[in-house]
Amino acid sequence: QVQLVESGGGLVQAGGSLRLSCAASRIISNLNGMGWYRQAPGKQRELVASISRGGITNYADSVRGRFTISGDSAKNTVNLQMNSLKPEDTAVYYCNADRGPYMNPIWGQGTQVTVSS
């Protein structure tokens, strides 16, 4: 079974930067794209950013201009560069692999990002 392994979370002060990385344990079949979601305590999981197999990116309004997603569809890796971090960015961040409407997505185990004020 394919696993997504995340790295790069941690504690940072407001205004600082972090870079999250995610790699698949083996090549994912039927991959449509990859992305990052986050879930803060007491809130629903939300999309942060995604990148399609063709390189088209999409961002949540709350992170546009501060976060940059990049990826290598051939290697099934995705990164999230997070700049100008705010305390409201504090959450567990999850890597996601989208395999289209007929297959379940694959999720990473999550990595904690904490931004102190």
C-alpha cells in the first residue's frame, strides 16, 4: 500500500517561514494531482493548496501570496513553502494524493505546524 511521508513541520514565530515536503513510498497509479490540507483544533479540514499533474496550482484565499506549492508528478513529491506565517496558520498539515473520482485519495499522517505570536 502506498504511503505519503511528510516532513518539515515545527514551531516558528509569526513572520517566519517553513517548508513542508511529502513523498510517496512508491509511484502512485492514476495520480491526478497532489496537495496540502490543514486542520486546526475544533475546525474542519480545509484545502491549503493543490497542484495538478499538469502543474496547475490552486490556493486558499487565506494563503495566496504567502504559500507556494511545487511538485514533481513523475516522482510523486509535493512541497509547500510557507512564508510570512501567522498564528492562524497553526494546524496539522496533511499531504494528499488525488486519484480521481473513482478511487479514494491517499493521505499522509500529518505534520504539526505551530506559529507563535
